[in-house]
Amino acid sequence: MAYQNLIVEIEDYTCLIRLNRPDALNALNSALMAELAAAVTAADRNDKVRCIVITGSEKAFAAGADVKEMATKGFADVFFDNLFGPEAEAIARCRKPVIAAVAGYCLGGGCELAMICDFILAADTAKFGQPEINLGISAGMGGTQRLTRCVGKSKSMDMHLTGRFMDAVEAERAGLVSRVFPAKSLLEEAMKIAAKITEKSTITAMIVKEAVNRAQETTLAEGLLFERRMFHAAFATEDQKEGMAAFLEKRTPQFRDR
Ligand code: CO8
């Protein structure tokens, strides 16, 4: 598929998706979101992909939903369009690991998109924020829910109510970001981390993703039971036999996703 707002490359089992609206700081318009949902869904179904990296430019991961596109819309327009709901859900439904590599502005819908990903790597230039309140709206693609689960109620309220930006150091301290790199090496480091993930059994990586996500969505008792059952299920895979045999034989495992 030819994309107008993305650059998509697949190499060595990693699908790199670059948001590409440089004139608008990668603002998320309907066309970009539809392409992104399609690209992530295609990568999820592609046997040549084991990990996905979503990134933007040096200046911006994404400066939010496209204000120019939204400004004149009324309630009925966004309600019947279900603005960005299906696209966000399609990205969240991806079963393979998805990494956000964030440099520069990561605001509003951009921050929400990064939080839909499984973890966030940040450049030291990254600025996170939910400034929707300045536009007379609230977050609408998961910000009030995911940021709160991520950084706790107090900091989430602060971010949403003041619209202030959080730098990479604060974001890492707060648990929004897993690691911070110098801006120049962000993408290289993100691709190295993706490559590490592609060496694992993709079946196991997908089980891990499902189980960790359960922690956000269910009770501790249900989550623990789900984890234990998935742990038991892993013993039905050839990759478990290979992983344990390789450990005992002091060699690198050759996973076959079976
Ligand atoms: N939408 C559209 N265009 C944008 C956006 C945006 N969010 N952000 C930047 N741009 C455009 C600017 O209009 C400008 O274009 P032009 O040159 O044609 O005027 C270009 O990008 C460069 O921007 P600036 O000149 O403003 O660059 P600065 O470096 O001076 O400032 C900032 C950078 C601070 C990032 C500034 O651009 C800014 O504040 N942007 C808006 C940030 C914002 O409010 N984001 C939240 C948007 S609302 C949202 O995300 C809702 C999410 C819910 C979606 C789900 C719906 C259900």
C-alpha cells in the first residue's frame, strides 16, 4: 500500500513506521490515522514482522490531533465519525510488540498514540503533554485513562488541567518512558531494542504482551490466573523446548514461532 502520511520500511523482522507530515509537526489528521491503523494492522499480519517501531521526526513525534481539521467540526460530526476511535482501537489491538520512539513534541493525541504503544523510548529532547484544555476540549484518545494509570492521579491531573509539558527526565522518573537516549542516537537505539525483541519467540512475546496488558485491565486475581494459564500454555510450544534446551546446552536458541 502506498502511504501519503507515513514512511513504512520492513527490514530484519522490524517494521519501522515514520509519521510524515513535517509541515504540521506530524499532527494527526484523519488520513494519517487511517493509514497508521492500516500499516499497523498489516504489520501485525505479516510473517516478516516481529516488532513494530513508530517514530516521528527530530522536532516532533506528533503535536496532537490536527487542530485545523477539527476546528469547525460540531458534536454530530465527531460523534457520527467516532473521531479516531476505530483507528486507536485498531492500533491498540495489535498483538505484536509496538515501540514508540519519541523525539521533540509528543502532545495531545501524539502522547495518547505513544501510550497506546507497548513502551516509550524518548530522546532527551522529548516533551510530553496533554494540552487539550487550552483548546477547550479534553483528551479523547485515551489520555485521561492511560496517563493516569501510567503516572498516577496527581501528575495526570496536573498535566491535563494545566496543559504543561513534561520533559524526558521527568517522564522517565514518572514511569511514562522506559529509557532516555541522546536525540542523535534515539532511532538507532530503538532499532537495536526492536532487534533484540525479534530474536525472541514471537509467540512468547505476544503472550507476554497480552499478560502485561491484562494488568491494566483486570483485577489482580484475574490477572494472576491469566498469567499462570499463559505460563502453562507456553509449555505446549516448541519454542519452550528449544529455549530451555539451548540454555542447558549453552547455545543461542533458534526460535521457530511454533
Ligand atoms: N494541529 C495542526 N497543526 C499543527 C499542530 C496541530 N496539533 N501543531 C502544530 N501545527 C502546525 C502549526 O499550525 C504550524 O503550521 P503553519 O506553519 O502552517 O502555521 C506548524 O505546525 C509549526 O508549528 P508552530 O509554528 O506552532 O511551531 P512552534 O515550534 O512555534 O510550536 C508547538 C510548537 C508548541 C507544538 C505548537 O505548534 C503547538 O502548541 N501545537 C499544538 C499542540 C496542541 O494543542 N496539541 C493538542 C491538539 S488537540 C488533540 O490532540 C486532541 C486529541 C484527541 C484526539 C482524539 C479525538 C477523539
